[in-house]
Amino acid sequence: MRRPFIAGNWKMHCGPSQARDLALAIRNGVLGSPDVVDVLVCPPFVSLAAAAEILAGSTVQLGAQNVFWEEKGAWTGEVAAAMLLDSGCQWVLAGHSERRQFFGETDETVAKRLHAALAAGLKVIVCVGETLEEREADQTAAVVTRQVRGAVGALSMQDWNSVSLAYEPVWAIGTGRVATPEQAQEVHHLIRDLIGEMASQATQEAVRILYGGSVKPGNAAELLSKADVDGALVGGASLQAADFLGIIAAASGS
Ligand code: 13P
């Protein structure tokens, strides 16, 4: 059985003081509940150190939302993997659709970020997902296959231990329009098959695949009940501690 994994992507919300408050509410909220779910929060870069201070010693893990692939140097505005580790991160996201849509992220740059992060000792959630236009043109499987192969096609067996995937259909992100559990399961199953082709059967069974796109306390349990949906990457609902804790509670029962 794969251990459920609930991750909050705070996107461009919460500077250091707000991040402290939200991290504290989440830390206190999971305190005393059975430790059966992996919980991760991903604040903006500037709030990582503040959140790390609050989360030290708790089971809530810390991640960043992006990473650059160079180690150091004249790369104004960029942040290296070692800096994220130094700020208390265990995880980083790579290839979020907002990076792909608005910041020129490609399958190639996702792979570069992934490899740099792994080499530095970070764990990575690689995000994939089709746009509405692609879904309506029946391109979902082709797009997701290309994105998955492009990002994680060249991983070593050992690297796979540090990688999770997130399926986030772009049309379900921040829209309130959630994929049906069946739609999610169909794509998650495809991704798991691809992992089997690229890696091994053991890896295929071990890697966690999260669903993202308008996950709320009210729809989490149904999504998580699907065989290949191992967790959630939560945007909007991760900014309210009560909602995020509700999703974690749903995962505890899944
Ligand atoms: P929402 O939960 O706000 O739809 O965002 C999903 C997402 O993009 C998480 O990375």
C-alpha cells in the first residue's frame, strides 16, 4: 500500500509572517492525529525559512515551488537546489502548469530542474497535465505521455525513490471544476503504466501519483478512493488550515 501524500502548493500567497501563522495552524492541526499521511507545504521562496522554523520537529515537510538547475553563479533571480536544502526544504515541485503556461517551462527544462534537485538530495514532485483544448481534442493521453517521458524518462532506479508525480489537468486548476474520480483514475493509471515501462514493476507500484485541481475537503475522499490516486496537490484549499486539515483527514481514512 502506498502511503497517502497531501501537499499544499501555496503559489504566490503568504509572505513570511502569514506563512508562520499558516504553518503553525497546520503543525498544530496534525499534532496528535495518527501519523498515516505524508504532509507537505510549499510556500514561496521568501517564506521558506520562516515556515521551516515553525515546522522544525513536526511531521509536516517543507518544499519549494521551483528550482534552477545551475549550482551557483550569475543567474539573477534564480534559486539553487542547495539553497533550498539550506532553507529547510526536503521537496521541490517541478513543471507546474503555471510555470509551463506563463514562464516558458518545457519538458526539457522540467527534466533539468528534476535532475539538479535530485543530485542535490531533494525529493521532487513532477507535475503534468493537459489543457482544456488538449482534452477536447482527445490529446490527453498523448500530452501526459509526452510530459511524463520528457521529465522522468531518464531516471535511475535509485532516483525513483525520491520522485512523486502529480496529475493536474489545467482546466481543473483554480476553476472549481474538478476532474471526476474516474477521469483522474484513467490518467493516473496511464501514468503508472508508463512508470512500469520506464522503470520496474516494483517502482511502478511504489511511486505515488497525486491529483491536483480544485481538491477540497468535500471531494477529497472520493478522489482518493481511486486505486491509483495516492494523494493530492492542493492549491486554493491549502491556504485555509481547516480546509487543508480536512483533506488530510480524508486521506487518513482512505
Ligand atoms: P487549486 O487547488 O487551487 O485548483 O490548484 C491546484 C494546483 O495547481 C496545485 O498545484
